[in-house]
Amino acid sequence: MADVKDQIRKILSIANDDAASEQEVQNALAIAARLMDRHHLSEDDLQTSPQEQEQDARTAPRTKTQVFSDNARMPQWEKSLAGVVAKIVGGVGYYVSPPVYRQTAAGLAVRDANGKATKATSLVFYGIAEDVETAIQLWGELRLAISALARLRYGSVARGDGAAYAEGFVAGVEEKRKEREATEYSEARRLTYTGTSTAMVLVERRNALIQQKATLAKAWLASPEGGGIKLRMQSAGGSTGSSDARGQGRTDGGKYNANASRTLKIC
């Protein structure tokens, strides 16, 4: 029965994916309904218990993975973007390491046009392996989108108005995340007070689980298995670009769909 429940949850995740077409959503809902009817399951039966969630979080494989900036020194907006992505995914941490020689996935040195090995600042995501992979994909997707738009509008993303635009874009994505979270909380509280839903309980369970995953991830990182790394606060910088460019970035970032439904795999 556990396998059937997992299968239905996966099918329903398609229906909750903002990137899915209307036909895909309808097909997923129809298949899930047939399976639930066949096995006499209700929506409540599909919810994983808090104890099972906590146990899964404790026993899940963990990892840390590097991603690189195109610049020898990572711009502030890329670091800030990592923080926003970590919040969207939930339970994932990150830190910035000093410049190291870049390598391909095959372990070969990345060289410049003159054949010289290149160095770059690396960003390291850590936590449950599946969540880390999601964070890396989302960070890369957003980073490419921001870079392309900044270069299109201002000719650069490394300095001046281009960098200010990128910083504003990241701020816009974070503002939208907070707005979506507040809306979800308000709606869950409304439904719970009307006595028609346990939505508030699920929201609180999710938040508690995210906190647990974050705590476990940091403890793992500090352990010998995680490398014995103890994090410390890092100073934040910023660009000297115009407020207009920053404001335009914030507006564009607020319109970007970071699709939290595909990243938050908890309930």
C-alpha cells in the first residue's frame, strides 16, 4: 500500500506543477482519482505522518556540491540568489568558498583561451542530496535568466547598472516568495477556522520539518562526514549602479515564476 500511496503522490505532484499544461493536470487528477478509488484511499490517507517525515529527514543521504561563478570573484547578487533559492527549496544551506581551480564534471581543469587553468569563487549547497540537486538547478536557472536580462538591458551583469539590475531582480524574487508564503498562510488559517480543512496543521508541519532539515544539515556539515566545516558570517557588498536599474530588476524579479511546487517535496 505504501508504494501505491507514493505513486499517487507523484502523480498529484504533476497536477501541482505550474509548468504542467492544462491537459497534463487533468490527466494526472483523473489517474490519481481512479487509483484512490480502486484502493479506497482518501486525501488524508496520502499524508505522511510527522513521525515518518522526521525519520525520513534524519536518514536521508546528504551531500554538498559546488557551483561556480563566471567571475574569479563571485558578485553579491549570485550569493544573495543562493540565499533566496535555499529558502524556496527549504532545509538547504549554502556557503561561499575562496577561489579554486575550476574543473569539468569529468575532473579536468577548465582553461582559458591561452590554455591557462582558471580560478573562480565557488558556492557550495549542502543538505539532503535531493534538495541540494533541486537548489542547484533552480540557482542555475535563475542565474542564467538574470544574466541574460541584465546584459540585454544594460550590456553587463558584472558591474554598474547591470549588477544593480541583477541585485534588484533577486530582491524581487524574494519579495514574491514572501508574498506567496503569506498568502498561503492566510488562506490556510481561513480554511482551518471555517472547519473545512486541516491546512494550517500541514503548513505548521511543513515549517517545522524545514527547520529540522536545516538544523540536521548544519550539524552534518560540521561533522567529520560533512568536512568539519563551521560557518561564519560573511560581509555583504553591493553594486554602485542606479536606483532605476535596481527598481527595474525588482519589478522583473517579482514577475518571475520560481515554481515552488516542484522544489518543496515535503508532504
